[in-house]
Amino acid sequence: MFESGRVLENVNVAYVTSGTPKYDDEGNIINVLIYSPTLQGQYSFFSNYLDLVEIEGFNEDDYFVISISSLGNPDSCSPSTTNLRHNFPEYTFKDRINFKKQFLAEKFGNIKKIFGIIGEGVGGYETFTWACEYPDDMEFIIVLNGASKVSGYSYVIAKCIEGIIEASDNFYSDIYDASLSKAVVTISRLIFLGHFSEKVLENLSFDELDVFMEDYIDDSLSMDIYDFKFRNDCILKYDLKDKMSDIKAKSLIIGIEGYLFINVETQITPLADKIKDSKILIFHPKTENYYEDDEDYSEIISCINSFLDTIKKV
């Protein structure tokens, strides 16, 4: 059931697992790690450069990793896959968490408590929401480039996306018109901005930026404007600034300097005072594009390992 009261029955839920489950004497799985990735894996810091099995603390023998495609994502229950399109229920980040909680209860009924949750970007918004709304559900969280509310920059981008969608005359049509696909391309160009630092935008040539942008847009062409719309509405409503002190889980929060969607000084560093048991790391990329293969991520890996060393293994 959504917070609005609407209910969808028999929906699809996409998920993948890795690692090996461990059980207590009562048969409950005790080493579950929930992974909430970014919207696009190609630009995912964790997925591309922090291969979980290569980090000592994320050894597959230690964790049973479950990655669940969120409510609203096109490979799971979404406006496009349900064919409800503009009639899909409006949802919040709490709805997205409840969606995952219900799935875990139905698919893995023997999970008494989640050991940890790791999230990045919008996946970090989910992680914070879960830890705020259900603070006893997990032992620890690790969040990369997540904040307690959308930044002014993110808000303006989201409002621009909202305007593009509202200007699409065929949004409420029964036929998916070609003009809607063109709107998706324009929306993708806006979202692309947030995946690079100010340094990249200043130092790359226009030709290089065009290549990056077109690659990003190509990856977005499979997205549906209705999925964009409802996810964008969800992001616009995201605000946990008055709830962060409810988090009980041990927390590691990592920010990347120069990431346009998140201002580390105003949105990440202050979380140290709001979350009781937390550690903050601000990463300063040495390369112009922190998705480059020659970037040195040893500082982040060392910080994650040190953090996990403080948590009692199961």
C-alpha cells in the first residue's frame, strides 16, 4: 500500500543476490547487506570502482548482498512496466522503502534484522530514509553522495524536468508519441550535468563533452517519460533534514568534492552533528573526472575497511 492509500497487486520486483547467507540458531539470515545503487550503473562510483568482493570488508563469505530494483524503476514495478503510465500512484521515498521491506518479508521471510545498507546518490536517499523511518532495521549504513534533502542545484534541475514534462502536450495521450522520446533526451541532458564535477566542465573540450553527453543519452533512451515523471516528483518531495537525528545505525557517509548535485560543505559535513554514531569522509579526486580508471580510491577503500572493522561481525 502506498502512503496515498492506493494499492497495486501482483507487481514485478527485479533483484539480484550474491554472497552466502549465514543463519542463527532459529534459522534467520543474519548477514544481509542491502545495496541501493545510483540511477545509472555506468556512472556509479561503487559499481564501477568499488567492486564489493575486492574490498576486504565486503568479502562474499561475510555478506549476503541483495540488490532490489526500486519502486518506479523500469525493470521493476513502474509506470511503464505496469502500463499505468500517468495513472500510476504517486510515491515517496518511504513508499520505495516499504516496497523493498514487503519484498524481503515475502521472498526472504527469515530476515530478522538487516546487517547493513549501502546506497549511492538516489540510493543514498533511500538508505537515509530507511534508517530514519525504521531505525532498528539495520546495524550500519554506508552512503556515498547522499544528503538529507535535495540541494538547491538539484531542485532547480528537478523543476526544469517538471517543466519539460508539463510542456509535453501528448503526456496524457493513449499513444506514446515521438515527442515524448524527444523530451526524454532533453531531460537526460539536464541530468547529465550532475554526473561530473565543475573541474570537468571547465577543462574538457566541447567535443569531449559532446561524446560524454551522447553516451549518457544513449543509455537513457530506454527510459520512459512516465518513469521519469514520477521519480522526479518523488525527488522533489525528499526532505529528511528534521529526521536525521532518528538514525541509530553506525553510519559512514562519503562525499565527493565537486559533485554538482551535492555540496559537501553544506550537505554532508554537517551530518556529523546530526547523526550520533557517524563518520564523514570527504574525498578529493585527483583526476578531472572521478570516474576515470587512473583515479586513486585507496583512501575510500581504507576508510570503508576501517569502518567495518568497528562493526561486530556476524
